[in-house]
Amino acid sequence: MAWLRGTKMAIVWTVLRIWLGIQWFEAGIGKITGGFDATGYVQGAIAKAGGDHPAVQGWYAAFLKHALLPNADLINFLVPWGETLVGIALVAGLATLPALLAGAFMNLNFMLSGTTSTNPILYTAAMVLMAAGAVAWFYGADRFAIPSIKNYLKRTKGLKKTNQKHAAAH
């Protein structure tokens, strides 16, 4: 399995990451520019909780009814912008792991709401990219941003220790 995380596979993971990012970006932009109201979707998901073989589990329908539906305005903002930002991050390869986690979380919630569509495919792609690890963003902004952030944090930590030693000396 180590070959999956090798830099030779980086181009494959980059193509998959960018494809996934485009899917998220297009979904988000479509909702932003076309108007989006999750109320009907949430109500439809709640309705799928009945019967002998419900598409939506009762506990999740209760969550939708009592947490999401009363906060539909917030959801109407978060979903389109979340999808768009996940898309941008994945295409750029910046904050890739948080973007993959956020995308997978949204896919999981869409599936729990009884919607199949492309969600299992997008969810699986996110899981595969997370399993690939750092090679998934080898050709992306994270390749440069992560070491820079780590160096900054090391310098900040070192500066803090120096200041504490200096303060203790006085």
C-alpha cells in the first residue's frame, strides 16, 4: 500500500482532488447564484423517516426537525458557501485536509438525509484522498504552506520560551 502514498501517484491524487474540488465548487456556486433554500429539502428528509424501511433514521429526522429546520436561514448560508469554499480549497490544494473533512461531513449529512445522488462517489473520493495523505496535496499550495506554518509556529514557540526565560531572570 506504500506505493499509493508515493510521489509517483501524486499526479493521480492531484487529478482526483481537483475533480472533487470542481464538483464542490460548481454545486456551491450554483446555489449561491441560483438562490438556495434548504427548507423543502429538510422537510422532505424528515418525511422520509416514516414507514417500515425509512430512508432517514428517526434520530436524524429529529435532528433535522429540531436543529436544522428552525435554523434554515443559517443552513441556507452555510451550505452554499461551505460547498464553494471546499471546492476552492481542493482545487488550490490549500487547507486540503480540512476541506476533505468538511466535504465528507457534508456528503455524510446529505446521505443521512436520504439523498444518494453523487454523494457516495464524492464521499469515497474524499476518503481515498485522506488515505493517500500528504501526497494528495503534493502538487498544491499546502506543499509550501504547511512547512511555512510549521516554521512560523516553531519560531513563535521559541520566541515565547525566550521571553519566558527572560521574564524569569528578572
